[in-house]
Amino acid sequence: MLRFAVRRLLGLIPTLLIIVVVSFLVIRLAPGSPFASERGIPPEVLVDLKAKYGFDRPLHEQLVNYVWRLMRGDLGLSTKYPNRTVNDLIADGLPATLLLGVCALAWALFLGIGAGIIGAIRQNTGWDYGFMTLAMVGISLPTFVLGPVLVLIFALTVYVLPPAGWGDLRHVVLPALTLGTAYAAYIARLTRAGMLEVVRSDFVRTARAKGLPEHTIVFRHMLRGGLLPVVTYLGPATAHLLVGSVVVEKIFATPGIGPYFVDAAFNRDYFVVMGIVVLESSFLLVMNLLVDLAYGFMDPRIRYE
Amino acid sequence: MRRSAFALLSVTLVVSVVSGCTRGDSNYYGTVEPKHGPDEIWSNLGPEPEYIDPGKSSDHTGGTVIINLFAGLLQPHPATLEPMPDLAQSWDVADEGKSYTFHLRPTTWSDGTPLTAADFVYSWRRILDPSTASKYASFLYPVRYGEMFNSRAVLVKGLGSATEADFKVLVEKTVPVDSLRMAPELDGAFVLVAGDDDARGPAREKLVRALQGASWSGHTLSASVVTSDIVAVRAPDPLTLVVDLESPVPYILNLLCFSATMPVPRHVLERLASEKKSTDLWTRPEYIVSNGPYRLMEWRFRNYMLLEKNPRYWDAAHVRTQRIRWNMVESYNTILNLYEAGELDTIGNTANIPAEFMDTLRTTGDFATAPLNTVYFYWVNTKAPPMDDARVRNALRLAIDRVSLVTHITRGGQVPSSDIVPDGLAGYAGLKSPVFDPERARKLLAEAGYGPNKPLPTITLTYNTSEGHKQIAEAIQAQWKETLGIPVEIENQEWNVYLRNLKSHNFQLARLGWVGDYPDPFTYLELLTKNSGNNHSQWSDPRYEDLLRRANLKTVKSERMALLREAEARAVEQAPLIPVYVYTRSELTKPYLMGDVINFENRHYLKYWWIDKRWYDGVPTTRLDHGFPPRPKQLMAAGEAN
């Protein structure tokens, strides 16, 4: 088990390196420059601007420099916010995004698994149809619709929560609900499907035959098997939640890292784009590894050698 | 279920629109009772500024922060933008408008350090220093030799009476020359070497090596890359600043209100350098020292800034509000929500009211609108056929129905305009060229030889990706088709790609907006000069340039304006750019927020802002006066001050 984990962790390094190299080259292929502006920049000023970021060196040299600095944890300078490093930017924005992501995830799991279980054990009843229709709506409803609707109801019609901004926990509620609902809907459907697969399996029948109480059957036996697809889905879902959402963070003016990637791509803020790519791919790789490890606990048939 | 979700959605939309208009007073949008005390204001800054360093900032948000944290030699009147004394109490003009002596009032930085004329000398040389890499360095090019320093010119001295042609031959033996500027007053000449970015440095070194100590037609030459000392700004004593200009600049006092000319605290930058820290850090709240109405207390990235009144500002007695909170919210809809809920007292000077809200909000007491110093136009690539023919360009200009465009498409009260300079700018009477003349347009096109037998080839109109620009382009496409019968294709490009194509002249017609840098017609007319660096039309016209040059030598304002008008008329008929409209700015401001008005440059001066306390007790029946200072006397015009 431990050997497996260590081997997989080491295996992440070349994967990450390939991601870094490919993204570095792709972003540099995009036409335009980080210093493009409507107003002409004096030529000698441009020379010094390029030198400040090392853009005056050949591309391969820049790549080697970048990887070398990356290994020491230095993500470089932002060209859009020139007196901040990418490390600063991420340190500034990540706490808000993480808090939002964790709350959204908690909401998604609570609602999704709850609705999924009810749907599965009350299959083909009004409860089941009701929850699954809601889930369908939740998946179909984009955050840029759900967010403003929640704001209209809870911040502008009855003022119980602030419409946007950041500061205390009241500011987290609406964005977390907005962000988490689509995930909750998907989790509900996965949970229900997973539970239905095991509901007629031999080990559940055995448990029933042993005369175990219903809640023990549901939570100890069925859920462990039934949640496997959810856990698979949770790997990438958590990684996405932890790097934030452009739409939700813009609607609610959350000072997180959600909009960084898109904005930086438009601004050709190369090192910020790279920083977010590195962050998100690291999250994704680690999450997937955790998912693989979790299988071992969830499904007694899986063993790691 | 799907249907009921939509029902819910539409119900809430209706509820919110109704409640937005009925809560508080029916004439206002959202709450009208301040959610904070009377010594505080909540505004919205908009996007995170790039820099808040006067020497480095080049974006609008950065400029807004700087004009409120720092004070320069002059300040504009908050409503009319006429220059008024700030740190400079008075000034003398000499040498036919080419030399200014400013007499500073004794003031200090916010940490108590005295602010002297030497701070200005340091700051102006710093912004002109190419290694500062300031994108707005060209704002100080009017200062004598400023451009030479910023361009890393090589100064060759000891030329005696040698001619420019002879000297050029000598220099070109060693390096390729971009331009030469003879400087007989220095017994020398400036050389700007030509070449790629990485070739110019070595070329300069080569030139200096070749000419330093060389003897040439009986003279011994000296050569060096110019240093900051050459910039003609001096501090003969701590409260006197002497500035020599390249040539008379009629709008110099307006330029000196601009953020780029404000001083930076040399002592703080030098302390950081001595502590081996990056001098870029000086604008962080823990280090920043400023000299304007406010001090920066807190700065959370993309979140908010907190300002507090600077008790050491020389005019602190007239700063009316103790604390300002600037939120940094970018989404316009979010800003409107926050405004409606009373979490913002104004939507700020970067947010635009979405077109779909315009009709509803226009009727509220919060709404205000005013024209801006910004022109919406299309560049014409005058080297790309068929637009190399001025008649074709002019026909295109005249065939746009601008009134219909602003009434039905943009809907923000924009001013239809076929001119380059906005009408009424700083006492300039606009040309008021016809904004739509289909008859003449067809005639011009026929004169150019195009008609039913020889149709104009398809032309492409490019714009940077945006829903608003797209709608305008589509309307113009339809209008040209209808009026002139010409086929037009429209194409959108992402901003960065767009700018690259614009600069490499890879376009036929391309949209742009131009914000005037100072309230003077020249800021727009200069755009079309050959060397402006922003003239993407490739149009150059000796007669036009001559008119401009002669205009700026005039000291009598009316004579100068007449020549500028003549120049503008020339450019309008030549149509290297096709103006569409003058922008307007629409804002929402809570009725209790006083002193915040929209001026021509969209600059908002917090020192005049205050809360009308009567709104805590209900809706008052009268509006108070903003309490702005009186307009400065017209004596302030260049050359007439004493």
C-alpha cells in the first residue's frame, strides 16, 4: 500500500513536467504580447520591459529557466500586476477560493448523497422522481443563472445575505450554494445509480438475511459499494472546485483565483497562466491518486501490491 | 418541473425590478439611507490597478488611485478640469513659453519628510529613465531632452559648424541611423541608432567607441549615451522648480495635472534599495508614503483598498471625508446589485451600466450622464486599396447614419460625430461636419470611379471581440450596403491579436477608441501625425503637420484654435479615420453622496466627496450644493500667469 502510494507519487513528477513543457510552449505560440497596448510604448522602454521578464532570451532558454525556478518553488513575475509575483497572487487568492470550494463541496456531498440514497431506497416513488427531476434541473441550470436568481431572492428581495463581496461567512453562503448545486445534482444521480447496483447484490441480501437493521445495511454495506462511482467523480471535481470558478467568483466578486486563468490568458500574462496550470494539474494528479487509494478502503476486492 | 423553474425565475425577476424601484423613495434605485457613518464612503474602483506608482502607471484605475493619493504641481477643477494651483503656488513663464519656474509651497510627505523641488526632479528623471520602463514616459517628452534620454540617444559633441548631412555620413559609416537631431546649443547632435531590440544596444556601444576622442574635420569629438542629468528640469532651491521645454506647449498646465507628473517619495525608494528590497514594493501599504489628500491604509488584491485622510496634505482642511473604501468589483451586474443593496454609494468610474438596464435606470434620481473625452472611430488603412483613395474613405465616412446608430444600437446617449475633436473641448468650437450625407457619399464614390459597372471590391471591417462593437459593426455594414451598395465583411479578433494586426497594418478598417490625454484639441490631432506612434492609418500629410506646428507656436488662443480647426478640417476630408461618436459616461450615485460629478476625463477627486447627513433621517426635499471651489480665473492660461 505504502509502496504503491510512493511509486505513484514519484510517477506524478514526469507527468507534471510534460504538462509544464507543453503548456509553456502552447501559451507562447498564441499571437500577441503581454505588453501590447493601444498606446505606443517607447522602443527603449519595451527593451527593458522584456529584459525584466527574460523575454529577450531564446525560448528554449526561457523554458529551462522556468523549470529550474519552478523546482525551487518560484513561479515567476506577473506581467499584468508587475509588482507581484505569481506566488503572491496565488497566496492572495487561494484562501478565498479554498474556503469557497470546501463549502461548495460539503454542500454538494450533503445534498447529493442524501438525495441519492433516498432516491435509491425509495426507488420509483414520488421521492425518487422528485429528487431526480430536481437533480436534472440542477445539472442543467448554469451557475450564471442560478447565482443571480439566488441573489435576487436572498439579497435584493429579502435582505438576509449580502449580494456579493467577501469578508465574513455570510459572504460564502450564496456563492457556495451556487457553485455546489450542479455538483450536488451530479452526485445525487451517481449515488442513486451506484446504490441501485448493489441493492440487489448478494452481500446486501446476506446482510438482510442476518437480520441487520435497515440503517446498518444502507450505511455500512450498501453505501461503501454504492459510492464508488461518486468517489471516482470526486477526484477531478474536487480539483476543479479548489481552483475556483470564473463565473461564480465574478458574480459574487470573490477575491479568489477563479478568474486568474482566463484573465491571464487574455492578458498574455504567461507566468500566471503557467502558475495556474501547475496548481490545477498538481491538484488533479494528487486527487486522482487519493481516489485510487480510496478504492482500497471502499471495495474489499481491490488490493494494492 | 423545467417550466416551473422558469416560472420561478421570471417571478423573481419581476419582484426584483419592482422592489428596486419602490423601496425607499420611488425616484431612486434601491436604498437611499447610507449603510455607514457620515465620515465614510464606499465606492467601487473596478479592476485591480496595474501600478499605483505615478512613474509607472498607465491604466485608468491606477490613475484614479494616484490622483487621490498624490498631489502634483497643479490640480484640475473637479467639474471643469481647468488647472488650479496645487503644490505650485505660482509660476513664471519665460523664453516665449519655453521655460517655466514653479514656486512650490512648503509641504511634507505623509511621513513628515519635507517635499522639495528635488523630489520633482528625481521623479521626472525617473519616469523618463528607460530602465524604469514606464509606458507613459512620453508624457514628459515636452521637457527638453526628455525624449533623448528616454530613447537612449548618443550625444556627440564638438561638431562645430558641421552640417547635418556631413555628420550623418560620418555616423552611418559605423552604425545604421534611425534619426539625428542637431543640438547647436550643445555644440553637438543626438543620434538614435536603428535596428532590432537586441541590436541597438551593441550599436550604441560601437558608435561611442568609434567617435569618442575621434578627430573629424579639425574637431575632437566626444560621444556618450545621454544620462538623466541632461533632462532640463532643475531645482535651484528646495522650493523652486525650473523646467525648460523643447518648444512652447500651450496645454502644459493641463499636462501638469496628470498623474504621471506627480512626485514619488525618493527617500522611501532609496531606503528600500539600501535594504536590498525591490523598489517596486514602495507602493505597498506597509511602505507607501504619499503627499495627496489620502493615504493608503490597506490594499487587498482584487478585493478592496482602504484610504484615510492625510492630515499632512497641504489642503487637508478642505478634504471632507475621513475614510474611503474602494471595492474592486469588476462584473457590472454585480456592481448594480451591490449598489441597489446600498453596499456601494456609487458604481464608480469604471463600471458601465449594461444597455438593457439603461431605459429603467435613466428615470431614477441616481442617474447622471455626460460626454467624455473619448472618440469611437475606425482606422482606415490608407495604403490598402481601394482605401488609398481619399474619396472612397470620405464616402465611407459620410455613409454612416450615426444618429440612427446611437438611438437604436448603443442607446447610451452617445453624441454622433463625424469630427476628430469632440465639440466644445477646452473652448474649441468643433467643425460640426455633417454626421450623415448619403448624397455626397454616393457622388464621391462615383468620382472615384466606382459604380454599377465597377463595384467596389469587398472591404473588411475588423473589431475586437465584444458584443457592443459587433452590433455597431453590423449596423454600419448594413448602412454601407444600403447607401453605397458596397459589400462589407465584418470580422472580430481577440484584443491581443487585434492590436498586433493593427500595429502591423494588417487590416482595412479597424475599430478603436481614443481617450484624450489632456483637454486640448491637439491630443486628438497629434494622433494623425506621422511620428505619433499611434497613427495606424499610414496617412501622413505635410500640409496637416505644418498647420499643427504653426498652431502650437501661436500664443494667442483664438489664432491657435483657428489653425487647429483648419488642420482638423483637412484631416476630416482626407478621412484616415472614420469617427462614429463621442462616448458618454453614465453613472449611478446615491443621492446622499455629494461632490462626485462626471467630468470630461472621467476623473473623480475624492477630496470633494461628502455625505449629506440629512438622508439618515429620511428623504430631504431639496438638493444641497456640491461645494466645489470657484472656477479658476482665465489668467491661468499659459504665458499669462504671474
